[in-house]
Amino acid sequence: MGTSSAHERLVQQVAGAVVDGGDPAAAAEAAGFNTAVTHRPAVVVAATDAADVAAAVRYANDEALAVTVQATGHGAVEPADGTVLVSTKRMQGVRVDPVARVARVEAGVGWRSVIDAAVPHGLAPLSGSSSGVGVVGYTLGGGMGHLARRHGFAADHVRSLDLVTREGEVRTVTGANDPELFREIRGGQDRFGIVTALEFDLFPVPRFFGGAMIFTGPAVGDVLHSFAAWAETLPEEVTTSVALLRLPPVDDVPPPLRGVVSLALRFGFTGTPERGEALLAPMRRVATPVLDSIGPMSFAAVDGIHMDPTDPMPAVTRGGLLHGMPADLVDTLLAVAGPGVDVPLAVVELRLMGGALARPAAVPNAVTGREGAFSLVAIAPAPPPLVDAAHAVTSGVVDALRPWSTGTMLANFAGHAAADLAAGAR
Ligand SMILES: Cc1cc2nc3c(=O)[nH]c(=O)nc-3n(C[C@H](O)[C@H](O)[C@H](O)COP(=O)(O)OP(=O)(O)OC[C@H]3O[C@@H](n4cnc5c(N)ncnc54)[C@H](O)[C@@H]3O)c2cc1C
């Protein structure tokens, strides 16, 4: 906590809550999705609007404290200790204009609220695999979702941002009023301040075809080998990925996947079901899945494609980008993370990139990683006894695939790999 008069002034200025780091309520205010990261801030400001955020930033500046921001905690990598932590959880305003095809959200909004407001109008946002993720954090880190190969990164389709600058100034930033800041902030995460509201495009998606096929046993290697060549033939209307999964032997995991290594082939397509089936046919011929959910679906149900966890969990993530997915890469991946090895991984995922992701945004921005052909993410469970093992195993996967790496990464999927790079690790 800072000086008492500054703290009292902050409490008076903030309409939301100001919770001292020593208060037992601070832990709940600072808790997020990744429970491997425990923030111990000096103060939590649970903001309700831009004025609250600005008061928090000015307080931090006066007291020479760092400022951090959290919406859902899906992106937490390092603990924010001794900071003024601005929690945007209470900022939940969402507005969809179906005629202008634009959405405006406040800083705490997750993708679920936007999807639910847009889909009844035949529209969809550029959301990702989990609708629990926050719109602002996702978009400022690039944002690669179910329509990405057709429309690019979410950051490419931002119309305007409301920002509280590092100096505590409240501004609206657009390509017209500040082209340089508008470019740097889209892809720049929280480097330029705290975004309090975001306005972005929605896209007509009158129908959607997608889901996942899951394979076990020898089919895992066969499908993985066939995937790379097949994926590169797909039109931009398709997004697809493969993920090696290690699901625990618990009741809420479907019986064929309990305690075994499986491979999920995910598919999303905005064309007709007939064309979707035709595009999938080569993969259906490779092996018979133990589970298959691919078919016509509402965009509102897209979380079912990746089946990401919805409850908070402790995890360590490392990511990277790959030039391609040749057979020797697949063999290497199987050797470090395939069914034959006993490693404490949860997921190793490779997403097909290309299409609009490889093209510059119409209004240039700071998103990195357009050169990747596939993105790589390795995620390990990290309850306290497994933290070191989680770091070792995720580093091991990234290191093993380094011969095919572009040396760059997507901000949203880098996880600890960004810190490794900054520290000069190989
Ligand atoms: C289960 C899961 C699924 C995911 N799926 C995808 C996906 O499909 N595609 C994809 O691109 N990414 C995906 N991600 C990554 C995700 O987009 C990033 O972790 C993102 O940073 C999460 O944002 P958040 O606000 O939910 O998380 P938080 O942890 O609350 O925030 C993460 C970071 O975002 C920035 N930030 C948040 N709010 C603000 C703000 N108001 N102003 C300025 N900066 C802010 C800050 O740097 C903050 O540290 C996924 C992550 C998880 C855990």
C-alpha cells in the first residue's frame, strides 16, 4: 500500500473496489484462470469504468508502483507482485450493431457475451478456441480464431480503442486520429496502457460446419502424418488443427480417452456441409475415430471444437511457430510427445496458419508471427509439485521442434517461451 493520503484519495475516486494487498479479499480479486500464477499486488483496483482505471494509473505513478491489468487471467504467465493490479472483471458492457456489423465491449468482457449477442444476427466475431477468454487481452495479443485463415487476426479488425495511457490520460485511439499509436497498440498487448473499451468488426457467418475427430492407438501417428499434406490443400474458409491430448482417467472424460494419449483433429468451415464433408474425406479415409463430432453446428457452439478447459487450472505453456510440418518433424513430435512416451504434458497443439493470417492487415499493426505455417503450443499441468516438470517438458517439446522453428512467436501463445527468448535461452 502507498502513502495513506494517496490511498484515501484513490478510495474516494474509485467507484469500484480498492482492496489492499494485505486484505484477505485481495486474493479473490486477483485470482485468474491460470492458478499456477498467484499475484501478490500492493493494491487491487477493481475498476468499473475508465475513470476508475485512470485513478489507479495516476495513483501508481504517484507512488512509483508498476501497473498490471487482468481480465480473466487466461494469459497470466508471471505473478504481478507489488503492483497496482487493475482488475477489469466488473467492466462487462457489450453492444452489437448488426447493421454496421460492429461490436463494442468494455475491458472485462469475454468472447461468450459477444458470440451470444452476434450469432442471432447471423454474425460472428473473430473469437478463438475458448469463449471464456477476454476479448481485449486476446485482441491486443493478435487473436487467432475459428475464422482466422479467412479474415486474419482479431487485431486486424479493430475500429477504435479507448485507452488509459501510462500517464493516466483517457483517450480514444483510431487509425485516423493517431495512426502510429493505433498501429503499435494492436499487437502490443498492454505496453501502451490499459484499454477500457474496444470496437471491432463482426462477420456474416450464416452457417458453420465443424467439430473434432479423436483418434487413439496406431491411428495417432497415421493421422498426424497425413494431416500436414492435407492441411496445406485446404481453402481459407477452413481452420484446422491437431492436438495430442493426455486426458486424466476421470469420470467426465469420455471412456475411450481416459488416461490414454489421443489425437484430436479439429475442423471449422464456413461453407456448405456437403463441401465440408468432401474436404474432410481424405482424413476420414486415414483411420476411424473413436469420437466424431464434426457436422453442421451453430457458431455459438464453437467451444465444442477444441473443448478447452472451462474451470481454472494450473498450467505452464510454451509456444512457437513452425515453417511447415514435414514428416521428420512429425516423427520428432511423436518421439517427444506421442503415445509411446510417458511425459507430464496435457496438450501439444499445431494449428494451421496461412491464408489471411499471412497477409498484412489492411490498416498496419504490430501483430507478430504472420510468417508461421503452423503454430505450436505445449501445455503442461502445473500444480505445485509438478511446476519444474511442467517447465522441463514444455521446453523439451519446443527445443525438439526448434529445427523447424521460425524463431518468432504469436504473443498469445508464447507463454514462457517469450521469457526464454528474452533471457537468451536457446
Ligand atoms: C484455454 C485458452 C484458450 C485460448 N485460445 C486462444 C485462441 O484460440 N487464439 C488466441 O489467439 N489466443 C488464445 N488464447 C490465449 C489468450 O488469447 C491470451 O492468453 C490472452 O492474453 C488472454 O486474455 P485475457 O484477458 O483473457 O487474460 P488476462 O490474463 O486477464 O490478460 C492477459 C494479458 O492481456 C493484456 N490485457 C488484458 N486486458 C487488458 C486491457 N484492458 N488493456 C491492456 N492489456 C490488457 C495484459 O497484457 C494481460 O497481462 C487462449 C488461452 C487459453 C488459456
